Amino acid sequence: MSQSAETETQFWIAVVDDNEPVCRSLSLLLRSKGYGVTAFANGLAFLEREQAQVFNCILIDFKMSHHDGFALLQELRAGGDDTPAIMITGWQSPDLLRQALQAGFEDLIYKPMLDDTLLAAIDRVLLV
């Protein structure tokens, strides 16, 4: 779906996750709340997107093939992209939140996630 197809959509969210069912469920949830959504199967697919495609927030999975979430965010920041990013992960680690915040993520949400938890984090990032 192109961004021009939904001109009434105020905010656009990119979902970058190599788990297709996760991308699908997050896309359905976010669309039901009025967000425009584009899903990417991995970090490389996101980096190769059309540069005209602009997002207000990026949801980035921690563990992905080719690019993990940290590597993707680092590459985005090095290229001058300061779009707010939230890390999503099923990987439990006591230090992961600290590492994610230090790397520049706005928040860390653990999978499986509650819809309200994710939506609240996105609202905080977008200042809705």
C-alpha cells in the first residue's frame, strides 16, 4: 500500500521484523487504530526502500537475519535518519532495555506484547 493511497492517515509506522505473522498482526493492529503501516521482512529490506517513503516511527525487531535491531538503528543514524524507533523483542535479557536506550531506541517492548503497551509507547514517541 502506498502512502498516497491513504491520505487521511496522519502517522506512518514501519514494522521491521523477520517474523511474518508478527508483521501481519502488528500491521492489522496499527491500521485498526488509524496508522498507516508498511512492513519490512528485515533490516536490509527497510534500508533498500524508496527514500521517498517517510515514517513517523519505526518498530524494529532485536533479533533478525542480516541486520539485528542495533545494527539497523546504527546504520539509520549514521545516514542521518533520526526517525524515532522502538525495539520489539521476544528475547529476554536483564540488560537489553539499558542497551536499547543507550543505542538510541525510544523504548523496548517485549513480545508477546499487550496491544495497549505497544500503542502507549507509540503515542509517547509521536506525542499524541
